[in-house]
Amino acid sequence: MERKIISVASLMGMVAIILGAFGAHALKKLLSVEELVTFETGVKYQMYHALFLLFLGFNSILDVKTKNIVFRLVIFGVIFFSGSIYLLATKTITGINFKPIGIITPIGGALLIAAWGVLFWNILKKKG
């Protein structure tokens, strides 16, 4: 399980860096300042959670079941949160109105909050 988590964390971090560079260079000329800031928010949260998964993968306090729950919450949270932000921020260049999927952004945020909550709760209940 740890190898899977660390591999996904590495990939997620790499993609965040690629998207951040893409936003800073290629999209800078195509998006408004507001859209670029929105796009960068998606990148930041993706990177924060890549680092979170690295911590999770190297953590020896948590059991496999808890790691799996947190892992899944983070994966779906990042896809929903950051993914929807990327789509919403780039609607002027894609020409596609992604506004109807905007509802999944807060769902993704709730999943990310839940991942941190599960971590917190499981650390608290550990003895020693």
C-alpha cells in the first residue's frame, strides 16, 4: 500500500509542477489575472495533497485500512477540487461552459477536509 501511495504522490506532485509551469508561462497570455489566480489555486491544493500523500505513505503510525481511506479521499478530493478548478479557470480558452460541474468543487474540498479529519481522528485514538 505504501508504494502505491508514494507513487501516486510523486505523480500528483509532478503533474502539479507541470501545470503550474504551464499556467505561469503558456496560460499567462491567454487567461485573465483572476482566471490565472483560480488556476494556481488548483495547482497549490494539488501540490499540498501530493505532499500529504507522501507523509501518509511514509507514516508508520497508521494502519493499512486508515491509509487506504485517507488515500481514496485525497485522490477523489484532488480530482474533484483541483480538476474542476482547472476546467472552470480555462473556460475562456476552451469555449466550454463548465459552470454546471462547479458543484463538484466544494464536494472535492469536503473530501479533502474529510481526509485530514480521518488522519486527525486516527492519530488521536492511538495509544502511546
